[in-house]
Amino acid sequence: MTTDGSQEKAAVSGFAPTISIVVAVYNGAATLRECLDSLLALAYPMEKVEIIVVNNASRDNTAAILADYQPDINVFNEPKRGPAAARNCGIRHASGDVIALTDVDCTVSPQWLNALVAPLANPAVGISGGKILSRRPHNYIEAFGEQIHDHERAITKDKIPYVITMNWAARKTLLREIGCFDESFLRGSDSEFSMRLAQTDYQFAYAPDALIYHRNEKNLRGLFHEGYIHGRYANKILKKHFSFVESRGYKRFNPKTYQRLYRSFCDMLSGENRQQATCEFVFNSGKKIGKIIGSVQFGFWDF
């Protein structure tokens, strides 16, 4: 079930829980300062906020940068690789009633936290996600990333909703109830978490005013790789939850996806909007190849 977070605004006056913001970092020195500066400039009452950064065995200058921000932030080290393990480490050390997540390659708007946690005033809401925009200025490939990370579609329109951890919030009691992130997933642990939540009675909420800006892939090679990662690790999620997704009408072979891929290829060569078609073809080609590799790797065919 889903709900538009804007519908909750009338009911949330005075709702200001304590919040732990958790940021997992692996070799994030290039973007870390911008991320932390935006978090420290939030309009939310900062006496109710703690910022937790988990260094996931970075080998760059991340540790030195983090030292510059202490004691304004809390730093923990997690040697087990993977964002799921790093986020779980931060959650274990969190003191807030609400856990909010963003990524090191993101910057948040000043009102981000206010808007993101507002839907959680409704106890029926389990998780909320905000709007994900491309960092400005951007080229057409980076702009296409906004379609990949379209939270409004993911939360309110997809058959099985999901919330991406770059703009994510949930009550800590919910994490105790259904569990934290599955650390066996090196990628896609946020989608797997959403899959578990979708099998409960909790609602998903979209908070359109909770804005973050993400450094999207800026060239076609990076876009292809992003599609490849999406496709490859989707197989592991589908294998774990196949009985559920099958009940929602999911089919392991969908010819329409190949038809769309062919149309985007034709439009890329001679269509009116070649840039859009090129991005669609490159991303979805990577996704299809990832599906093939994932089918072999995880022993679950899905094309």
C-alpha cells in the first residue's frame, strides 16, 4: 500500500521525533564534504538530530576528512564490505526514534528531513522516500538518471513499491520488527528490504518536498554499468521473494521488455528524441546483460 506524503501534512504539526541520519561511506572523499555540509545545514531542530557516518574500509582520504567534522558527527568503522553491513552498523549505534538514510554522493535540501519524516507521524506508514534529482548542472545522461531514480513512480505506481536508500526514512521500531538490511546483498539491499515490507500491512509514503541531489552517471559507459548492476542483482532478490512477486503478476520472461529495447534502438538511430532513446537503450541493454549474468550467478533464470 502507498500514500502520498503530502496528504499527511495536516496531521503532523508538532511531530518532531529524534532522528539518526546514517551515511555509509566507501572511498567517498571526492563528495564527502559537500554531503556533510548539507546535512549540517538542515532546518530540522539539530538538537534532535545525530549524524552517523560509517566508514566501510575506505582506502582514500575519507578518514582524514571525517576527523575534520568531529565532534559534530559520529564516526564508526565497519570492516565488513557492503552498504548493507555499513548501514546496519550505523543503525545499531543510532539513538534516534527515526532512522534516515542518504548517500555520500548526495546533498540534501535544508527542508529535506522535515518533509521526509512527516509521513511517519501516521503509524500506518512504515517507510517514506523523497524526491531524487540530478545534481545541477547536468548533461542529458545525468538528467536521464532522474527517470531511473523516480521515487514517485517507485513508491506510488509500481506493483511492488520500493524506496531507495539515498532518500529513505523509517522508525527504528519498524527495523526491530522486520529486521534491518540483509548483509548477503552487496547490491540491492534497499529493494530487498522494501520487498519484505511490501508483504506486511505497512504503507509506503512518497514525500515530494524531501529533495536530495544525486551525482548521477554522466557518460554512457557509467549508465550501461548502472543498468548491468540493476539487472544482475535483481535476480537474487527475485529468487528470495519469488512466490510473493509471482502473486503480484511478475513473469520471469517478459517479451515486452525486448520490444521496448528494440524500439529504443530504432529511435536512437532515427527517432525525434535520440538522446532519450540512446539512454534507454544503453541502460536497458546493460540491465538485460546483467540479468543473464545474474541468472547464472544466483541460479535463478530471469530474462
